[in-house]
Amino acid sequence: MSNNKIGSVTVVPLGGIGEIGKNMMAVEVNDEILIIDSGVKFPEDDLYGIDLVIPDMSYLFENRDKIQGVVLTHGHEDHIGGIPYLLKKINVPVYGTKLTLGLLRGKLESHNLLSNSYLKHVYPGHSAQVGSFKVEFIRVNHSIQDACALAVHTPAGPLVYASDFKFDQTPIDGKMADLHKLAELGDEGVLALFSDSTNVEREGFTMSEREVKKTIDEIYEEAERKVIVASFASNINRIQQVFDAAMKYDRKVALSGRSMLNNVQIAKDLGYLDIPEGMLIDLHEVKKLPDHKVVLLTTGSQGEPRAALTRIARGDHRQISIDDGDTVIVSATAIPGNVKAVGRTINQLFKQGANVVYEAVSGVHVSGHASQEELKLMLNLTKPKYFFPVHGEYRHLHLHAKLAETVGVPKENIFIPDLGDKIRLTPEEGQIEGSVKAGRVLIDGLGVGDVGNIVLRDRRVLSENGILMVVVTINSQGKVLSGPDIISRGFVYIRESEQLIEDATKKVEKALSKCEENNVTEWSVLKSEIRDALNNYLYNKIRRKPMILPIIMEV
């Protein structure tokens, strides 16, 4: 549906609604489309073998000629991780602040897209003209530097996309959120506010990043052996504090984890990290120093199976091991879906003799997201006509909608859309006008979208019940020449279940004999008979339903 009505704007959320992650939104005016962010989401336990989840971008690919560009709020994975998959199909300019684009460059390079990409640097406090859209980049505080809210000016009025934010009165880098600009926009009249809902369940204000500095200093002071700090590789402010404390307590810092090495190098090169000369050492130099002179900064704060901290906890890291009395700081909060993995890693570290300091028992992490009072402040500064809670699961969105009502936003002007809904806004009214294809696309290795619900169902069955392969050789008349041979994987150990497998083989032989008597030679029918015979027998015998895979060879 073309949106060419004067004085109106259409917004289409493609990610970040009813979920934490894969944030993405399209803004349409007069047959022009502006894309805000394109992030990834990390798979939960039911997505067997999946590496990443990205938004379904079908609508954008179908309307590629209308797209003017992409504007980015900040450099976190859930906001920029999907950009390479977008740029593989649509070559449009991407606008962002210096650190955001620095982190994106590394991603594009790994996808062999950097040479073809058109990246446009915008300073916080400045604006960019993207087609007919004027987009202002407004500094906010977050757990990564150079984070911005966006003001997208449209014929119907400005949209404020508040992204991930908090209002930190004492930020580590000394750069305050631009409250004045947000208030100025509010005085002029904001058409709609899209605001971060992640921490809406928390009362009060989110603590300042400086609170973590005190805790880290105390831990360093008490630590008698080596200190291992696990953090998000993109939390440059936190990484700076690790280096500052190391300087204060005369320790050297080594890095472990590819993303940590890459991000520290990028931030250092761009001037976002101040690392004294000689403080950063290679990992292989750690063993040459006394333990009380060493800090290891690693990935793995989310319990990722291949991350450095997880391998250290399992005892299979090639260069780093845990010794009694080592201190491990897990300086992050577990993302929904990662809680079990983080808990498992912490348990393994304790078992190896480490003193583990983590969020539940200390102040080693503060959130980068606004709590209730900051969310109210954002609403009161911008005074929007319409309000969209975004970046949260449905309970977060509904609680944020209630919060908006308490500060005076009329209930009828608050939208909690579904992914793909097209919401047309004018100064007089807002309404949903149809929807587009939206949802998730699964990334497995180099495959994009080739794993769907059927493959996931098969993986679930395999993980829960195992597989039985039945190999039969027949001639062209359907007569069995050899077999059936049954092979089990993840179902039973054949040597210990010989009688079960023997009886199952007889059931298959009986089914095949019946087919032979009835002159059945169609492979699909033979396979179906084998499956039915085994399914019924095994379920009645041991109440299990393995995947049954008949393999028929004809000679």
C-alpha cells in the first residue's frame, strides 16, 4: 500500500516488538523508506543449532527502490548485527556515529561487504539528510559510547526513536544525554515517541556506570591472585574501567575472545579507549608474570559455549586455567534465554576454586537501560501525541503503556503493534492499515533462512528421541535381497537392547513380507509401512517415538 498522503507517515516495526533483540523499524513517507537499525537476536534453547536470528526483511527487499538509507542508534549486536544481511541484497547508505560505524566496519569486513558499503559518519548533536528525511542524532547514555536517540522529521511531525537509553548524571566519558534537545522537540510537538521498555519493571532510576568503578576497585584491592573479568565486548565504558583499575593496582591486562580483541582494537584506534603504553599484553605472556600482576579481560559473560570464559570454566582453554583463589568477575546481566548457561558457567568456576563475583551478589554490573523514572522523564520531555513502547517482551510493552498513561498520554494514542503492522500516523489520528510479512529468519552457519519449522521440528525430535535407520535392499519386483538392518543413534545402545532391536527387525520383516505378497513396489508405500510398524511397536514396548528413517536401495 503506497503512503502518499500529505501530512502522514507510516511506521512498520520489523523487529524488537514482543521480544528482546533484532530491533528494526521502517518509516515511510511519500514512497520513500527510511530504515532504523537492523539487529540480531541470540537463539534460545528451542532453536537447535541456530547461530543467530534476524528480522524477516522480505518487505524491504520487495520495496528496495524506495529505500533511502539506514540510520543506526548505537553499536550493539541487537541493533547492527543484521546490517550485513540487509546490505547483501540492498546497497544503500548507512548513517551512524563514529564508534557505531567502527564496530559495523568489522562486521562488514568479515562478510566481504566493506568495499561496497557506503558508510556516513554523523556526530551526536548533528543531523543527516537521508532522502527527504532529516534525521537528528541526539546523544543519550547507554552501556556503549556514542549511543543516540533519533528525531526523524516527517511532514506529519517529528518521530523520536529513543532506542536503548538511560539518563546517567555521572557518565564515565563525561558526556551527558542531550536533555535540552529532547525538551526542545517536545515544545515544538513530537508526533510519536518510540521508547525502550527493557527495564520498565524496575522502579526509580538506573544506577550510574560509576557505581561499578567503586566495586571493581574494591575487588582488585582484595584480590591476591589473578583477576578474570568477563564483559560484553561492546561495553567500552566497562572495559575502560577494567584498564583504569589495572593501572591503579599495577596489573597488566591480557585479552581473550575474538570479539574482545577486535572491539578493543577498534575503540583504541578511534580514541574511545585510553590504554597506557605497555599495559596491554599478549595472552601467552600471562604465565611469565606473577598471578597478582595479571588481569584477563574475556568474552563469555552470557555463557556462550565457545566463548573464552566458558572454555576456561570447563578447563579446556589452551592458555588460561583457574587456580584456587583466582577472582572471576562476571560483569553483565544474563539476557533472557541465557540464564541457565550463565548459571552453569558460574557453578563450574566455583567448582574449580575461583571466587566468582556476579550481578546477583554484588554491584559489578549496572544496566544500560532506563528504569521507570527515566522512562517517565523521556515521556515528559518529548510530550508525544502517540506513544509506542518498543524493545521488550509483551509484558514490558504493556507495563510501559500503563506508565505512559500515568504521565498523561491518552490510552487511545498508545500503540502496541505486532511485527509487520503498518501504522499510519497524522496529527489528527493514528490507525493500523494492514500488515506486511514479518517475523524471524534463522542463520545456521552460512545458511540464511534455509532452516525452517520442519527442520527445527526434526532437530527437536532427534535431540529428544534419537533416530532409527532401517536399511533394506530390494530388487525391481520388490523382493527383499538383504536386510532389514537397523542402526540406532541416540535411541538405544544396540548391544544392551539386542532383544528389542531383534523384535523390531521382525516387525519390519513382517511388514515387508505383506507388501511383497500384495506386489507393492512403490518406495513411498514401503517406507510408510516400515515407519508404521516400528512406531507402533516401539511406542507400545517402551513408550518412545524416535525418528524412523527407512533407506531403500534397489539392485
